[in-house]
Amino acid sequence: MSIISKDIQQAAKLLSNDQLVAIPTETVYGLAGNIYSEKAVKLIFETKKRPFFNPLIVHIPSIDALESIVSHIPEKARLLADAFWPGSMTMVLKKQTCIPDLITAGKNTVAVRVPKHPITLELLKALSFPLAAPSANPFGSISPTKPEHVERYFKDTIGQVLDGGPCANGIESTIIGFEGNEPVIYRLGALAIEDIEAVVGKVAIRNKKEISPDAPGMLDRHYAPTTQTFLTDNISEVIRIHGGKRIGILVFKTEVNDASVTSQIILSKEGDLSEAASKLYDAMHDLDRQELDLIIAEQFPDYGLGKSINDRLKRATFRS
Ligand code: TXA
Ligand code: MG
């Protein structure tokens, strides 16, 4: 029997009983548990096979709940929350003492966001506790943007995937930390840097080693298909090098005309970066299931969501 269901009350019941439920958000599906249940939070790490030193994002129903999670809200954090919540932005702020160490991996900061999905907002409002939710994929693999992706990963280990359809934005939230009272980008994501800068002025992008070498979204190899994947700005050249193999192609807007290509996905024929981002992981899941010898992905333009897509593609292709 499928574990995919639209039953919000069942989800609330499972979560109130220390169980896990995969929840829809506008970015990707999350693997959710009660932040105050040690049992549920441990189960999140176990189910994902995620190392305990990697902290989780706390999901709250509204900006009003922020003060119960964080102890200090810098002026620019307030501006960002007002501008983008509910939405695809996570902020890392000083935590309240009530936030368990398991959630924050012992740090004195906590990552928090108000997701923008009507079903999950309804669920969060019905619960008396916030939800910890990392992306609902095994550690290091491609994040899920459809209920079926989660079901394939976890049908034997979790009780329910709360069905909210395909995720509208399709890549993870943009994570913003603070140095003193100044925002800095920790992880590129579904909210474009240009939109953030329109609200708070120029922001720096910190590379992973400056923040935390072990943060999973920041690892060199992450979001990765099992099929060997290449990222290039010269697809024909890489096709030529791998002649005779079963090749899958992932491109932005322009079809590659080459008879030796086995499978090809065009992310947005109109050249719309939001559409491309929303389809990216589904295309990666799809190509990864076709028993190809390799996947060749095209480099995106380096602005707006193109920057975030390139970040994910780079990590998908990294081989150490
Ligand atoms: O869109 C999203 O953000 C999705 C949905 C489900 O909300 N969640 C998600 O969670 O992508 P996850 O666990 O896959 O990525 C969370 C990232 C990790 O890289 C983690 O290291 C970082 O957030 N993080 C969490 N708490 C942090 C903290 N206190 N300081 C720095 N980084 C933190
Ligand atoms: Mg993740």
C-alpha cells in the first residue's frame, strides 16, 4: 500500500506520537519530526543516515513564532522575514535555550524558516510544536520534489508522505547567517541573491569551509545521482570524448542535436530560470533511473537562480 496520503490529521497524529512524516514545502519535501522529541529527532538522523554533527532546520507556522525559537533578531533579519516569509529563505540566528542540542548539533545558533505551502502551514498551525525537517532524501543523494521520490527512498521506514503535489520552487531554501548584525549567504538556493540584496543591500557569500566544513548542504559532493555526472559549457566536446556510451543530457533551453545521445531533458524551452529550478531534481531523478553510462549537464548563466542551479550541479558532479 502506498504511504502517500493527503490526510493532515493522520500526519498530525503520527508527529504527536514521535513518528516521522515527509512534508511538502515549496522548495523540496522535508523529513519532519517534533523538535522537542528526542526520539523523533534521532529517528530523522537514523532514517537519513545523516551524521549527528549536521544541524537541522526548524519549521514554524508564522513570523510570530520566531521569538520562541531565537534569542536575538537583528534589524535586517526582521526586514528579511517580513519580505520573504512564508518562503524559501532560512535564517541562522542565536538560539533560545529551549532548542535541543540535537537540533543545532551543539551550536549556539539555530536555522529557522516559515515554509510556503498551504498544507504544511495548516499542519504546523494544528501542532503544538515546530517541526525539524531536513530534505527527505538519504544523506548525499538527490533531494525529493515529488511525493513519489520520497516514497521510493523511505517506503519501508516512515509512516506517511503528506501529499502536496510537486514542489513549486524545486531547490532548497537560501540560507542566511549573520555576522554581528550583517547578513551573509551560507547556502545559495530558491530565493535569488538579487532579491535579498534588494531588501538589505550587498551580501557576501561565505564558502563552506568558512562556515562549517561538515554542513551537509555545503559538502563538495551532495545532491548527487548515482550515475556519473559531468558539468560543462561545451556539451558537444564531452559527448565526443564519451562516444559509444549511453549518454543522458540535461540542458537549460536549447536542444542538443546529436544522434549519439540516448536521452535528453530540456529544463525550460522558454529560458525561464524559475521553471528550470523547479524541474531540476525531478530531471536528475529521471535520468538517474535510465541506466545510462553518464549524464552531461549544461552550465547555467551565473545570475539569479542560475547561480543556485550551478551550485547544485557542481555538487552533483563532484568526484574526489
Ligand atoms: O528548503 C529547505 O531548506 C529544505 C526544506 C525541507 O525546508 N530543508 C533542507 O534541510 O534543505 P537540510 O537539512 O537538507 O539542509 C539544511 C542546511 C544544512 O546544510 C545544515 O548544515 C544547515 O542547513 N544548518 C542548519 N542549522 C545550521 C546552523 N545552526 N548553522 C549553520 N548551518 C546550519
Ligand atoms: Mg539536504
